[in-house]
Amino acid sequence: MPVLRPGAVIHGPKAMTDTLLGDFASELSRRGFNVAGLIQRNQDVGDGCACVMELVDVASGDAIRISQDLGTGSNSCRVDPAGVAEAGSRLRAALDGKPDLVIVNKFGGLEKSGGGLADELLWAMSEGYPVLTAVSGRLIDDWLEFCGGHCDLLRPDEAALWAWWGGQRLYQDLLFGVGDGEVQRVTRGAHWLLVEGPDGCGLARVPRGADQAGRPLEGFAALGLKGLAALVQSTDLFEAALGVAAINAHYNRPDIVAGDGNGPNTKGPNTNGLDAFTGEEGRVVCVGSFPDVARRMPRARVIDALPSADEYPAAAADWLLPGCAAAVITASTLANRSLPRLLDLARGSRVALAGPGTPLTPRLFSYGVEILAGFVVDDPDGMADCVADDATPKRFKNFGRQVALRRPE
């Protein structure tokens, strides 16, 4: 995954970022990422010392007290050197586990003067680990000097943290959620791939330029569902598409996405993505020349790798997506690895990921997607024959249904 510059959440004199950083760390850990670090927690105790300061180990949940009681009537605490030393030792040990993210509660006065957890921060950054911390507005210049200006300054909100984390990590995020199991079959046609896992089927479009010649499928099926899904990280376009199909065989299961229309999982109108933003008055961009897109999205600026006379080339995404009101992006961009960049370009806009190859999982909402419009296979045998016969997606509906997930407000 791409190297991340250290991130520093900027906060005011009274703003507390402990909860924000703690929630972010917990969510990444829940998804499967290896997160190490320390989050500060203050507890009011009433009599005696005004508060108890603790550093909570993100991985274990153990609390390390770092304040000393100054006695009855005191309005402040004094940092306990022994507690800070223990916290530093705990953090250095955690770095041996090669974490995906290191969180250090804050860059404060102690770190400014070279104390506190300054050495651990510098060590983690020098080893190339993604580092996330918080710094008050009055210490920004000191932080910039500390890290040599090599950092990203972040707003104190969840969206800014996920934007810093970056879209390239969505592939690993998707993989963490895939369970293993036997691959029942892999079917390919000229344009589509089908993977049938133990609980469902997944589709993916074969990218332009993918080399299929002489590629037997038996060996791929033997990898198992999780092993096959891991191919989404391959630089080989055909293998990457197989990985997408395997991912979808896990997430696009009938038992997970079958809904009654009352919850976030719905079926019926507005489930193919092209109708998602019909009410938008600003610029609407469609990445991918979907069938019937001219009629369904008459005002959209359409971008395609092989554009027709009234469409734009792929390079046009650089100036059409930034500042657009909404964008519909084809799920085919998952396999060719252009999706993270497109999501970055459309940051702040409403985004729908659409097409039969869309993974139907809320994990993607964190990366800037509002609507996931995908497909669930109900008849695996019929769909396998359909794919092998090089049928168009118009025929897919005979063997499954379109399903959409919308990000909660």
C-alpha cells in the first residue's frame, strides 16, 4: 500500500480529539487492520487531584496512569515520568508487530521539548509506519519543525481521517472481510467472470487489455475463496478481475442483501445507479459508458476509455470530477485499480459505484461512496451459462436482481 505521510489532527485549546482518534482506531481494528498506539483518557476524580490522566493501549485496552496526585485542593496534575516511560516501552514493543497504523494520542508540550513520546513518534515515522497524532493550534509550528514539514494537517472530523487513510487501502479492507471456503466454480466469457463460492456468486467485468489466453481456471479455483479474492491486489488485470469476482461472491450473497425495502438494503427503483442523482442540478459525471446512459442520464458528462463522439476520454476525469455535484462510477474501475484515484478526485461530491461487479458492503462507504448499486445472483447455473455465452448484462436480470445499499445519513 502507498506510504502515508504522518497525519496530525489540529484541535483548539478546549477541543478533545481522544474520542475521535479512539473511535477511528477501534473501527480499523474491527475491520482487521493491525492498529497499535496509545489514546489519552482523562477522568475527573473530584477531591484531590483534578483528574487522572491515562494512556490506553489501543491493542489490549490496558490503561497506563501517567499523572501524579498533587494532593487535596490541587487544580492540576503532574505528569508521572514512570508512567510515561512505561507507555513508551509498551509502544516500542507494539512496533515489532509491524502495525498498519500507529496512533499516538498527541504531540504536546513534553514532545515539543523532546520528552514524552517524542522518541517513539520519531522511531515510528523513520520506520515508515503510518502515524496519526493530534496537535493543538498553538503547537503547529513546533510540530512542523519536529517532523520536518513532512506531514498532513487534518481537520478534527471522521471524514478527514478516512480521506487521509486513502482509497488504496479499500482493497485490503475488502479482503479482511472475506471468509474462506471452497470455490464451487469459475466461469468466464469474453467480457465477464463469475465466481461461485460456498454462499453466493460474484461477477466482475474483464478489463480491457487483460490477457486470458491459455489461462486454465482450475488452478484459480483451487486457491479457495479467500486466496482467490487476494488476487485483487495483482498487477495482472485478469487475476485482479478474478479477485473482484471472488470478493463479490462473499459480499453479494442473497442472505445478506435480500431486503424488504424498509432498510438500507433495497430492491426496485433506483437500484442500478444511473437514476441515483437525477435530481442534481450541478455537474453530474458518469465514469464508464453504461448501456442506455444517454437516455438515463441525458445531462451527464460521460467519460470512457474508448469515448464516442459525445463522450470524454479518461484523462478528462482530472477536471470533470473535482467539484462535481455527483458522479456515477463503474465498478470495473475496481479491477483496473483506478477507483481510488477517481474517489479522490470526486472527494466531497455524491458518488455512486454501479454495475454488476459492485461489492455490496458498507465498508466502501468510508471511502467516499454514498450508493452501492450491484447485483445478486439467484440462479447460479443460469448465470454461469449466461456468462459463458458472452451475454450482455441486460440478460443478467433473468438470473438475479439489482440491489442497492445507501450510506446512512
